[in-house]
Amino acid sequence: KSDMTALGMAGGKIIVHYTGLDRERFKPMDRAAARGALASALPALPALGDAPLIVTPGALIARKGQAFAIEALEQLPFAHLALAGTGEDEVALRQLTDTRGLSARVHFLGQVSHDALPLLLCAANAMVLPSESEGLANAWVEALACGTPIVIPDIGGARELITNPSAGRIVDRDATAIAEAVADLLAAPPPQEQVAETVSAFSWD
């Protein structure tokens, strides 16, 4: 809307209509229960117990920035990272994982089914998506609706979603900044229902 009004269009005639989501599928679920259900839904993800889990969804391409999430994991010694997606950068990301000695804590899940994705998001302590560019990503809204705070750069509609600390953190596209934000969320995790409330207006209804 800001771009359109800057071009001279009448702002009073423009309505911002946000994307919706199926709130029957994307809603908070007890984290331990979600992890238990993942055992059969995503066998590529090992049993984690109480270990923190970070999820990075999206195509494995340079623009999505999964390398920053992997590098951040070096500064989060007890956490695991699940990459949900496939793409041309997979070989390079696997090499980076091996080089950094993180192969036991970085899990390449491949394409995650629509049924398993809400479980994965509910099982996670945080979602990290260090994209170079986004509009207002569905993945952001889906994670928040599941009660999972997000760590993202200041791109697209980031500031329209992260309006309070419960929703997550906006950080530089940098491994250290990402690690610090995740550590902050792990130290004082916001209640899942409180996180989900931040996107209560996003629904198909």
C-alpha cells in the first residue's frame, strides 16, 4: 500500500488484505505430544527428548539463507536444526554441516508433507528463516499460528508480524545475531497460545 500511494494512488481506496491459513490445521499443540507424533510422520528426525529444536522451512536455495541457520547452530550447543525442503543448495549445505562438525544436530528432512508440517512447527522451539527477500511469507504466519516464535531479517512484512517479543525477533542476516535471538527465546520461551494470538487475524474465515 505504501508503494502504491508513493506512486500517486489514493490510499483511502486501497485495502490491505492479508493471506489466510487453515487455523484448524495450524494451531498450538503440546510440544512433547507433537514430537511424539513426529516419530512416525517424519522418521528422518530422530527422537530429541527435551533438546531445543529449530526449524527452517523452504526450498534449499541461496536466497533462503539456510547456511546462516547452520552456522548459528555452532553457538547453540544443545540445539538441533531441521531443514524442511529440497533444492539445488542441498549438497553445499550438507558439506557445510559436515565441515562444521554438526552432522549429528542438523537434519535434512526433504519435502515435508502438508499433514506433517503443523506437527513439525508445534514441535519446534523456534523457526529461523534468514531469507534475503520475502513478501509476507506464509511460513512465518504458519509457525506463529502453531505457537512457535520466529527469527527473521527485516524484510518484506516482517514488522507487520513481529509486533511484540512473543512473536519472535527481527535480526541481521548473520549467524551470531540469529544465535543470540534463538538463545534469548530459549531462555524465556513465550507461551504457545500467546504466540499464536499474534496472528489471530490471519485465517481463511
